[in-house]
Amino acid sequence: MNTDFEKELRQLTIFQNEIKKLQTGQIDIVTKLNESKFVLQELKLLPKTAKVYQLVGPTLLEVTLNEAKENVENRLDLLGKEEKKTLEIIKETQQKHDKKKNELIAFQRKLMQPKNVPKKK
């Protein structure tokens, strides 16, 4: 019976680690979103005749201002979708974690209950 409890406890730990990992990834996405928003704001301040360069691998390529804005807007769109997806996965994993936690609490209570001992006559 204890091995079942230990197995369930390991599963709970797996959910906890997965949630931590997902939250770290979500923080990275938010950081990239904020950086991209800042870049877009900066691009909007530039005059239409400004030269804009995009880093592609080790090379800087000249792109038009509109092309640069479109690239950043596309990146913002993709990052927004990725953030939404990650938040959904976090929510689902948190629900699985909470369900497993409640199952463990119930299992632990069951283990703590005294066994049925026949009454003496």
C-alpha cells in the first residue's frame, strides 16, 4: 500500500516540476514580448528614410522600415500565441496537480484510519 502512495507522490512531484519548467518558459516569452514591443515603439519613431538593419546569423542585412515593422509585428503575434498556449498548458497541468494532491490527501487519510478491529464481547 505504501508503494502506491509513493508512486502517487512521485507523480505529484513530476507535476510540480513540470509547472516550474512551464512557468520559466512563460517568463522567457513575456521577456521576448516586452523586448519586441520596445523595438516596435523605437521603429515607429524612425523617419521613413531611416536605414534599418536586421541581424541574420552573423550578417547584418539592410531591410526597409516597413519590412522591419512587419517582422516585429509578426514576432509579437507569434509570441502572443505562444504565451496563450503556455498559459493554457500551465492551467491544465495545475489542475492535474491539484487533482493528484487531493487524491493523495484522501489516500493518506485512508492509511491513517484505524483498521476495523472486532469488538470484544
